[in-house]
Amino acid sequence: MKGKVVAMSAIVAVLGIISAVAGFVAEATKVKLSEVRIEQFSCVYPSSPALGLGILAAIFALITRIVLLVLVGCCCCCRPRGSTSTPVSTVFNILSWYVNKQLIIKNLEHNIII
């Protein structure tokens, strides 16, 4: 049992680190204002891997959350009645999914619109 917990923790940690590194690299490679050229009446942006890396970071964050949910067991649908799941953990689980969804939407809006 102890080895299984260590392996699960390592998998989640690796996925989280990949997500964080991809997010940091995306932020570092985004287009700077000084790199934008103005030609006639339009702006010309150089190519940048920032959007792809940001989407990759979001996908790995989502995969990490799903793996955690599967390994630990979700709040109420997979556990039998009377299990150790408390209403507080259920609220935090739902809140974390909502915040995650909002952050992904804001990230995509920022990268696509701006």
C-alpha cells in the first residue's frame, strides 16, 4: 500500500511539474510589445510558441486533476454511502473545478483576443 501511494504521488508530482514548466516557458516566450511591428494600418506579430505552450500547460493541469480524481476517488459518485467524504471536501472539490475552468477560459481569452 505504501509503495502504491508513493507511485501515485510521483505521477501526480511529475504531471504537475510538467504543467508548471510549460506555463512558465509560455509566459517567458510570449510576444513583447517591442517585437510588434506596425505596417500601414495593421499590426504584425512575430510567431511565438506561447499559445501552444499555454494550452499544453492547461491540458497537463487538467490531466493531473483527472488522475487525482480517479486515484483518490471523486467526491460522491464513486464512493459508497457512509464513506469518509465530507461536505467540506465536496465543496472544495467543486470549487476547485470551477476555478480551474475559469482560469482556462480567461487564459484562452487573453491569448486569443489580445
